[in-house]
Amino acid sequence: DNPANRELVEQLIARHTEMRLLTAVNGQLGIALARTAQPEVIVMDINLPDISGVDALKILRADPATAHIPVIALSANAMPRDIEKGMQAGFFRYVTKPIKLDEFMDALNVALAFARVNQRQ
């Protein structure tokens, strides 16, 4: 949802040469990018400038082309109720800001492993 957080995620991913990061500046562009690029995992902010991350997730889940992609929520909304609502909405994991390196990379690695196992099935 803002350039500083995007830059931090870009720096974290850049450390892993086996990963390639594609970014979108809003939900609609992210949905379009997911449909065309078919990423293994999506990291999505809950508070996007155009639509909510929850609404974007609903769109992705309703589309057979993107329904299988694990989506990690990234949000400053860190109250237990917020996290529970995010998980009930269908996010694979819910990571809170400020981003903690170990927590973020763990969520990403688990999502990637899940995606790769499900690709084989």
C-alpha cells in the first residue's frame, strides 16, 4: 500500500535469487498481474488504494485461473480479531507490520512449499 513497504519486500525477496518478484501498485492491477503471470504465491496488503485486500482475494478465489494461488495478507491491522477475520476470509497466512524478517520469510517459504506440492497434484 505504500512505497516503503514495497521496497522492504523487494529487498527481502532480492536476497533469494531463486525468487522473482512482480509488483502492482493497487488491487486491480495485482489481480490482472496474477491472472497473466500465474505466480506461485501472492503477498497482498489488506489496505490497497483502490479495493480492499479482502475484496481482491474474493476476486482471485472466484477465478479458476487464480483460485489455487496461496495469498499472504500483509497488514498493519494486528489485533487478534483482525488476524482472525483475515484467516476466515481465506488468506493462507496473515503477516503484520512492521514486517519481521523471520515471520515474513517463514510465511513465504511455507506458501511456496504448499504451492509446489499442489502443482504436482
